[in-house]
Amino acid sequence: MVKNKKTLERADQYNDPNHNYLKYWEGREYEHAAEEMAIARLLRGKNFKKAVDVGGGYGRLSVFLRNFSDEVVLAEPSKQQLDIAEEFLKGKPKVIAKQARAEELPFNDEEFDLAMVVRVLHHLPDPVPAFQEIYRVLKKDGIFLLEFANNAHFKNKLKYASKLKKIPTEPVDIRSLANKKKDEIPFVNHNPATVKKQLAQIGFKLEASLSASNFRSSTFKKLFGSKALLRLEKYTQKPLSKVHFGPSTVFLLRKV
């Protein structure tokens, strides 16, 4: 079932001491808050017994997920990330950390009623094995909250249109030439229509969609500041989802 063997073997790039994912988020308060906003909007009014944050790094959003679930498990493949999580999670609502890969989750069938995947699909050119595992560990009618890098965002539509080309349906590798030559771990953007089709074939029903980080721009941040951008984000996540405007797409799905 696990097709991305090469990706799995090299998914430990986050064990590199030079790659501290906690530091990566310094200066990215807008993106972090935009993701929390999308999660809160999609899960508002819901309460779960047990949730899993798949590929959740050091637990950045795992803690926030505790607002909606009695128990949260952080499933992360990187030992270094889990070491950072041990320190980061101190004094915060309890989160259970476990080393695990998205394509090989060490959990029982139908163990969770909520699964969340944020900023993970960009390392999975073929996300189907991970989707299948999440489907397996979710209870019937369980909720799957998925965020992924959207290749059909507004800027890309303009770029492809200027070349008289259509948006690719397959994942697009956005690594630099140098990283491609080094054969670094994949970094891809996905077409929302393709992802939706893959999920439907497995047995997930799409119930809602949002467009997130719609104003992600270093220039915008300098000119307007994060607070002003987040006010705009609040009113645009839903309407802009219809055209997949932003660089980040968030799906709320149900296992049927």
C-alpha cells in the first residue's frame, strides 16, 4: 500500500540540526493565525473525543486542536521535531506525541473521530496512501481537516494564462534546480480538483472549503502589518474558496 517508499525514507529531513521548524515560524505570525482561523471556522461548534494531528511537527497546531478535542495525538515522523515538541508543549494543554509517518500510522482502525493534516501534502507527490491510512483510523462519520499547498491559486492562474496554458492537474514540483540536483525531499503543490477526486475515490465527502493565507506577501506584511491582513483574511476565506484564490486550500471532509 505504501507507494512513496523513497519519500518515506527521506522524510527525516526535519532531523537535520540546521532545520529548526520552530524558528521557521518566526515572522510568520500572519500565516499561523490564518491557519488557526480556518481551523476554528471549520470546527466551530464541534467537539471530539480523540483527534490526531498527522505530520504536526513540534505541535504548533496540536495545542490549538485541544480547543475542539478531549484528547489530541501528535503523529510526527521526525525525532528532532518531537524533541522540540517536548519542550514546546510544556505548560500547555496535554498533547500525546508519537513518532509515526502519515502512510504508516501505528493506530487501530477507527480509533479517531478527527484527523488533521496541515503543511504535509507538499512532501507527498502521491498523497493517496496517506489518505487511505487516515480513512482507516477514522471512525465512520469521522472528520478529516486537510490543508495543502494550492497550485491553482490566483497568481498561478495569471501565470499559466499568460502562457496560454491550463493549470496542471498533476502535482507540480517547486524545488529549486539546486535542490533537484541534490535530490532533496519532494516539495510539490497540488491541484484542488485532483485532490478532491482522490479523496472522493477513497470514501471522503467534501463538506466545506476555505482559501487561507490569501494575502501572504512580505510586501503586504511590511505595508499593512499582520493585524490588518488578518482582518481581511476573516472576510475572504470563505468567498475566495470558490476560486481557490490563496496559496493554501483547506478542506473539511467526512468519512462516509
